[in-house]
Amino acid sequence: MSHAKDLPIFRLQFYLTASYPCSYLPRRSARSQVAAPGSLIDTGVYSELVRLGFRRSGQHVYRPRCDTCQACVATRLPVAEFRPSRSQRRCLSRNADLDMRLLPLVFEEAHYRLYRRYQTARHAGGGMDQDDREQFRGFLLQSRVDSVLAEFSLDGVVVMVALVDKLIDGLSAVYTFFDPDLDQRSLGTFGVLSQIKLARDIGLPYVYLGYWIEECGKMAYKRGYRPLEGLLGGRWQRLDNN
């Protein structure tokens, strides 16, 4: 008979990184807690880690563990209770002409070119706008869990790609990039709404939306998906009441 301590999640080790400049709040330092070794982190183990507030970037699984700050709040949306707002319904209508298909994590030149355009327009000078094809593959196409690319196209032209992880209890929105010239379509919003629909269609209860920071304006959009839950004090609870 196997013991709990023999299960992969109990064989993981966790270590703290050195301090580095925070990407979200000015003049602050950040640290991350990293789960290792990656070879033990399959879909089941990663699902448990996500419920504990972890995320992944490429094959690195981490959660914020800053010395003097607890601003990062892991978030998720209960799919069955979600009702789109008026603006979200308009977004769905505007993008009804887009075609979506789910693809394996395979390199496609059209995806890479769209990624570079998006990074150059939205994150110029941040480093990712200089990613070459190998860095693109390492960031988006390397996964030890059940992952897909949700590709959206308009008249045969790719306009958005979302990397999505399928967990035991939900979908995890990993990263989305889109045509920066189509601002009027609110593609970022449409990407989230599409993942909510996909989770509902396949019977998964949650969409995990990553971290929310109250003081960071770039993350304010996440409060627009209700009822939003946050991991506070080790317990998932409604952010709408906070």
C-alpha cells in the first residue's frame, strides 16, 4: 500500500528565489517560491498546486513569496455562477465572426509573428519584444501538463492565441496575445469569455485567471468577471465582498 508521503506532490521541494524588482508595483522587490523538480509536476500535481496559489511560466511553477508584501492574490471564477455584463455581451457579439480551434503545443510561424507584434505594441522595452523563436517555444510551447493553444482567426487570418491549461477542476488561463491593431474588438476580454464558455462546455467548475493586485491598474480588468474568488489567508473566498 502506498503512503501519502510517496505521492508526487509530497516529494516536491520548494525554494525561494533571490529578490528581484517587482514587475507590477514600482520601487518594490519581489521573491518567488518555486516547486521542484519539474519532472514530478504532471496535470494532477499541478492542479493541486494551482489550488494553493501557484502558476506556471514555461516549465517553471511558482507563487509570489515576497518578504514584506502580500499584494498578489490568486484568482478564479466559478463558471456556473458567471453572468456576462452588458459590455461583455457586446464583446461577444462583436467577435461572433471569429473562428476558434484548439491546437497542440506546436510551433507555427503565424503565431510567432503575431506574438512579436503584440509584444512590440504592448510591452516594448520589456525584453519579451525581443524574444526569438526558441524563447517563444520555451515560454509558450513547453508544458508537462495538459495544455492547448486556443487559436482565433478572422477570414483565415490568426488574430489571437491563448495558451490554456486543463486542470482537474478547471481551466487555467496562462497567456494570451492578439492583434494590437484590433483594439475595438476587446480581444483580451473575448479571450477570457471564450475560456469561460469552454470550461462550461466541458463541465469544469472554474477558470483560474492568475494573480490580481489591487494597486496595479493593469490588473483591474479581472474584477470585471464576477463572482471572482481570491485565495486569501489560505482560503478561497469572494473578492466581491472585500
